[in-house]
Amino acid sequence: MDQPSSSDSAPTPLNELRLWQRYHIHLTLLYGLAILLAMLLLGQKVYDLRVSSELSSLQKRLVVLVTALAGSVDVQAIEETPLDNGEAGLAHQRMRGKFAKVMAEDALLQSIYVFRQTEEPTQLRFFVDIVRDGEEAVPGEPYDASSLLTLLKGFSQPVVEDQPQSDSFGTSLSGYAPIRNAQGRSVGMLGVDVDAKDIELAKKDVLTSTMTVFGGAVAALALLSLVVAQNIRKPLSQIIDAATAISEGEFATRIELDRKDEFGIMGRQIDQMATQLQQREFIRQTFGRYVSEMVAENLLKETSDTVLGGEERVVSILFSDLKGYTTLSEQLPPAQLVKMLNDYFGAMTAIIDAHGGCVIEFLGDGILAVFGAPQRMDNHAEQAVRCALAMQERLKALPEDWEGEALGEYFNQDGGQDFAMRIGIHTGPVVAGNLGCPSRMKYAVIGDSVNVAARLEAMNKALNSDTLISGDTFNQLPVALAKNLHSEGVQKIDGRERSLPVYAVST
């Protein structure tokens, strides 16, 4: 059967919004940014056209000028004057006088000069140089033009610089034209520098007018932006703050946005999500008090119904029991006994959790924990042994927590000497999973490995030890940890036909 289309599906809160309530309508107020961009592009285009027009006009004028001046030069005087001549003769004076008249008639002309090439084409010599403001070169003065390709091109054809050049004297545009003799051979090159201030003025005019219009538009849009920002910033900040708080575990956070646009829908959805997370966290915390928090989290992550059964894994089982518990229960009042057990279980559970273990259940004064399930762990044997060491160390200091209390007074007496713990650890296969019936189940580990750990815990009494582990656990320990253990030989395990190597942990 075909899937229904979106139009056939149930209406969503977003679809129920009226047109003027939609957030994208509000965003149209921000389209002014597109207007500003268009103004910038238009201003840039006008700027380029104006500058290009001024530059093109000046270039054309300069080509005509240099071509005409190059054609009026006394070619014979240039050919007859040696390259290294350093004195201004009659020919130089006549040429300077002609160029001076031209410059007097055109205020834009900054300098007129004539170059000649030496045997090295890029190394030139001045023939004439006349400058409106500045120091002039003397005849025969060398000039290095190796980096001025456009200037060198002027020895073969009329050419003008592509862009004005700026220096301490101002902005100028240069044009060059060859000086040819009757045979058409280039005997020199005439150059003219023209003041390009009109181009700079055009740039400033266009830039000023563009910025004036642009500034007015920015001011108008700024006012509109304030209105839009007020309508957006507050709800957006509320949503961001709430999302941040929820991500940090503050599930009681609520936004409660009273709006009929997309922000309102988002706020209500986040509030609903926070409510569900708050309920889930309450279940996790409550559930985690009755089973291991690790088991609780795994069960809450299940996407399908929890089923009975499990999977076979190789894990390390830790079984612990208080030594002399019967005597303690006889001598301590029930309330004090419960407090002692609760403090004891709390301290030991914290250590087991810190080492990645999972407390399966409390058996009177005993603790059954597994390492390697439900979360997989590569070094479960090592973690179980290190956990046992930490548990024994914590147990020694536990009576100090009861100083000043009735429990403290009891353990300061001779009876306190019996406050000790026995631990057994075995590594082997188990079936880890849900045990019980469909209406009531618990997470458990089943198999002979659990029985072996329990028997090792009880064997401590016969061997006068505190912590015993099997050879299967010992074989998986790193060398640094294994050296703290000593062998108790091969021991017969009650209820099993096969004996096992047993090792005692030094504490």
C-alpha cells in the first residue's frame, strides 16, 4: 500500500499557523540586507565605470600627445649626439624650449623626456628631461628600466600605462612613443607624465555619493533591525538558555513561550521534551536504586520490549561477605545493624562502580558483582582484582566514619577486631541477561562461575586469607599486578569434581 503524502497526513502545529504568524514573514524585514548588498554592487559598478571612463579618456589624449611630440623631435640632432654626452648643447636647448612651450599650454603635463637605448636595451640614457616641479636629469644620465616593461615597449610603438602611478609628487599616468628616423629605425623614445588627479577626483566623488546613500540606508535598516531583533532575540535567548540547562541535566527547566509563531511551537516542543526527560530521569534514578545503575541505563536504552533470556559471556565474578556477620547481628541493635550495612554497601558499591563493575544483588551481608557485563570490558579480570584491593582498603577505614556515633563506640571495643571481609573472584563463562517471568524479572548472571566465586570467598576462612582468586583470573592479570599474589596451590572446590589453582591477594 502506498504511503500517504504529506498533504494527507494529520495537520501539524506548524501547518495550523496563519500566514502572518509564520516566522519567515518576519524575516522579510531582514531583506534590507539584500538591498544593501545590491547598493554596494551598484555603487561598485558606477565607481568602476566612472573611473574607467576618465582613465580611457586620459589614455587616448596621452597617446595623441606623445605621438605628436615624438614626430616633432629633431631626429638628426639625437643621432649626432654621443650617448655619453653630459653637456646640454644647442640641440638640447632647442628641444627643451619646444617642450617648455607645450607644458606651459597644458597644466596637466608634469614632465616630458627623451630616452635613448644603450647596447644593453634595458639601460637607458637621458637626452632631454623637463619637469614642472622637481629635479631634472642631465643629458647622458643613465636610467635603469629593467623593471619597466611598458616604458621599454615605447621604443617600438606608442603605449600608455594601464593604471595611474602614485608617488610623493602625486598621481600621474605615463605615455610613450618611439622616435624614428627617415628609415623607420627607433633612435629614441619620448615619454610624457600627465597629472591624473581627475581620476582621483572621480574616485572620491563616486565614493562620497555612494557612501552617503549607503549610510542613509544603513541608518534606516538599523531602526528596522532593532524592531526585528527585539522580536527575535528574547525568545531565541530563552530557547538557547533552556536547551543549555536541559543538556546539563536541569530537566525541570521550562520556557513557556506564549507565542503563535515558530518560536512558540519550538518552545512548547522543548517543554514537552524536558517533561519527558524529567520523567525518564526519575525512573532511571528510582530504578537504579533497586538494580545497578548500569543495568537501569541499558534497560532504558532498549528500543523494544525487554525479553527474558541472555547471552553467554566470559566475565569475572566477585563475591564478598563480611567476616563475623552473625556475631555483629547478635550484638548490634537492629537500627545500628541496618545503618552499618547501608554504609558498608554504599562504600563498596561506589568502589565497584568506579572500577566498571555491576552489582547484581546484595545477599544478606554479601555482594555479588560482575565485571564484563552488561557492558563489555577487555580487562575485566584486572579490574575485578583491583576493585577487591580497593574494597579491602576502604573497609579498614570505614569505622572512622562512625566516630562519635554508637557504631563508632562498638567498633572501638574488642568486637571491632572482627570487622573484616572475605572476597572470592573467578573468571569464566556465564549467561548474563534477564531472569524471571514476563511480569517480574531481574538482571542476573547464571553459571558455574558464580558458584566458584562463592566457594572461593568461603575458602578464605580455611586458608586464613582475605581475598582469593582462581587460576583462570590469575592468568589474565598483568605482570605488575600478578606479582602481588602468591599461590595457595591446587584446591578442591566444594561441589565440583575438578580442583583449581588458587591465589591469595596480598592486601
